[in-house]
Amino acid sequence: MKRFLAIAITVVLLIGAIVVLNACSGGRELIDGAVWELSEDGKSYTLINLEKGYAETSYTIPETIDGKPVTAIADSAFAYYFPDLVSITIPESVTSIGKNVFRDCKSLTSVTIPNKVTVIESQTFLGCTSLKSVDLPDGITMIGDSAFGECESLESITIPNSVTSIGMWVWTDCSLLKTVSVSQNVVSIGKYAFPYDNLEKIDFGGTKSAWLAATGEDETTEWDCDIHCSDGIIEKDE
């Protein structure tokens, strides 16, 4: 009897240890049509992906799951499989949005990025052909490669003064985008970042030499739109 009791106690202790270990190491679970992952410290959740087959035209990311804040959206969480999604609401608790998150969400018309997000990762909105506007908060420091590529309906974009780096091909094939304002704080601009051949002008807060330094170009470069700088205009090639 004593031996049986000792074995039973050992089993209970082992089960308890496994439960505690799992709680500490995080884990994934399906809740209300989305897959969530608990952080390793058990204090927050990441949205991994929306379950395939979601048929609604809108989705609101909850601010908390089981009383714990939702702080991140994983790479490709809404990508490829949700062409009917028109709107997605992101709570202010989110501080990180991964790569490719909204890629090919072709019905998505507008998104507001939470104030605590500091990076727009590469290809975040690539192929969102119905996207008309994006509200980027102050605090964004970097916009990654092709972040808004093929956003054919995008009519305007405000680049916050906090941005210092803009990747390559960021607004490629954004045919409706006509003017862009770039602050003097931007010190790095990737190749073909803007749809120069469609733009009427770019307003740059810095000098002509600062623009050339940021783009890695020189005075012999031919531009497809006027670059309005603080000390004059770099005129487009006729």
C-alpha cells in the first residue's frame, strides 16, 4: 500500500511538473477561429494566423486572450487566404507586426497601425490592391522592402518624421500615388522605393546633397519626377 501511494504521489508530481513546464514554455491553441501562441514567460499572446475558411469581411484582433495582452502578429498571419477581408482592427496592445502579414488581402481598404509599432516589415501589404490609405503613427523608424508594393489603389501615404530608413521597391506599382513627402530625418532610401514615373513630385525636407546621399545616387542620375528639396529642385529628366 505504501509503495502504491508513493508511486501515485510521484505520478501526480510528474504531471504537475509537465503542466508547469508547458505553461512556462508557451503553446499554441485555437480560439475563436484564430491560432494563438502564448509567450515563453506566459505573459502575452501572439496571433499566429487566422484559420483558413474565415468568411467574414472584417476581423477585430482582441486586445487580450485569457486576460493576457495580445502584443504581436506573426509573419503571414492574414496572407494569401483571405481575399474577402475588407477591414482588420488592430488593438493598441500590439507592438510588433511581422513580414507578409496582409499580403494579397485584395479587398483590404484601410488599416490603422498601433502607436507602439516601430517597424513596417518587408512585404507587409504587398498585393493589397484595394488599399487606399494607411495611417502610420509617429514612432515608425523603418519601412521594409516592398512593404506597399502593388497597392494599386493607394492614393496617399504619410511618412512620419520618425522614419529614418526606407527599403527597396516600397511603393512599386502604386500607380495612383502622385505626391510623397519625405522628412529630412530619412537617411537611407532603397532602389526604386517610389513609383517615380507615376509621381508628380517628391517633397524632401533635406538638401539636394542629402537626398543624393540617402538614395546612394549622384548628380548624373536621371529622375522621372521632380524632387523638391530645401535648397532647390532636382528636376526630372525630360
